[in-house]
Amino acid sequence: MRELREETGLEPDALFNLTVFSFFLHEAQTIQLAIAFVAFVPDDSTVILSDEHQRFEWLSLDQACGRFTWPRSAQAIRDAYHLLAGGNAGPVEDVLRVI
């Protein structure tokens, strides 16, 4: 939630954890974990970018999936749409919902 606020100025109405990606960093000889979250924000929200970013775009599902280098990242977006398109996670709400 902090990253969402700091980088976009957006406040989530709901936040879900979607998946965990693991990466092996060869030089450091460590395994890193990255958690993918899905945030719902009000339709009338205004994006205010931090200094870390130059621009943003709202994309369709297919456009967003086409931007990823890793196929598993594109699949995660498709999974998010499948699970959360109705605005909640249905039968797995209690597992995925953070706020």
C-alpha cells in the first residue's frame, strides 16, 4: 500500500495478494521473492506520479500482457482478471484479500 501511495498517489479501496514470484540472483547467490498484489482504486482517482516515473498508461488486458518480458508475469495478470474481474475474489476472498 505504501508503494502504491508513494509512486502513484492512489489509495486502494481493496487490495489482494495474487502470487509470489521467485528469482535466483546468480552474483549474490540468493533467492529473492516478489509478491504481486492487485489494488482496486476508485474510478475517479487521479494518478500523481512520483519522481521515479515519467508517465503511465491505462491498458486493456491484452495490451498489458503484451508488455511483459516474462510469460509468467503476463499469466499473473490474466489470473488476476479471472479471479477478480467481479471486484472480489469470490470463493477465495478470505485467502487473497488483504484489505
